[in-house]
Amino acid sequence: MGLDNQKLGAHMSIAGGYFRALERGIEVGCTAVQVFTKNVNQWKAKPIGEDEVALWKKGIESAGFADCDVIAHDSYLINLATPDDELWEKSLEAFGHELDRCAMLGIT
């Protein structure tokens, strides 16, 4: 198998808007990117606006990225294997929110 099918990617900051991560990735030659859908050190997150989703989807199209070219990394706080019932409930809820955010952005 040649290198034609290989992807080169990195985590890119969403500072300034989710679509900025795509721009940053393209600037450094990425053919894939990883993003956080929110601040990784906080439980709560600012809602993603429709305008932000539209800019993101336009950026995906402009970059020529396929569904598998964008990966999301969830919050560092989430621990679905914790024996602590309270933390598990909080983690489960936060993980659900992460999945919802990915769905909004079309991150599979």
C-alpha cells in the first residue's frame, strides 16, 4: 500500500471558531484534523450556534475533508469507568453532550 491513502493530521485549536481549526490544519499541510468540541477542563459548554455550524460545514467542504478526516476528542474530565456513582453520572451526561456536539458538526 502506497502513501496515497495515508492521512496526516494533528490536533488544531478551535480558538476563534471551529472553522479556524480547519484553516490551521490546511496551513500546516494536514489532510485530517482533531478538535475538542469544547473546553476540555470544564463540564459545561457554550452552545454551538447555527452560524458556527454553517461556517464549519463550509470549511469542511472547502478543505475537501471527508467524514473520516475529522476526529473529536472529548473532555479530559469524562471517566465512564469510574467507580464513583456521582462522577459516572456526570461523565455519562457530559459524554452525551459531546456526542450531540459532534452530531451538530457532522463529526462521525
